[in-house]
Amino acid sequence: MHQLPETGYLREKQILGDKKAKPPTPPIIPVCHSSWWNGIKTGRYPKPVKLGPRTTVWSVESIRELIENPTGYSSPCKPSAIELAGQA
């Protein structure tokens, strides 16, 4: 099991892993990039938080909730159609 901090944020490469890092970062959630973003759009995975124009993170709390209940997780705030259209 991964050691997650009590609070804070995680970047995508920390969640999905990074094979190119030295040493490689193992995934917390073993899905590919496109599956991760499709899951976010449908509400299966947690909604991200934008800290800046090129910085997207997820709260540790939401990732921990997903790990504890992967089949029953549902994002509390499913993205609206307007938000989905903006990300396409």
C-alpha cells in the first residue's frame, strides 16, 4: 500500500505512476492516462483542482476515498456539460 499524506494534493504522475522517473514511480491507481480522464468526465474518478494554468492536482482525501471503495466511488460533484465541453 502506498503511503499517502493525511492531507494535501497529488499530481497525475503520482496517481497514475511515471515509468520515466528515476526511480520509476509506481501507480496508486493502475489505469492509463486516457482512462483516467474519461473516468473523471463520467464521475467515476475524483474531479481535479486547478492550481494554475498548467497545474492540475487531486486531493489526497478524494484519492483515499477512491482506493477504499473503487467500485462504489462516485464523484460528489459530477462535471456539468459545460465543463465537459470546455475540456474537449
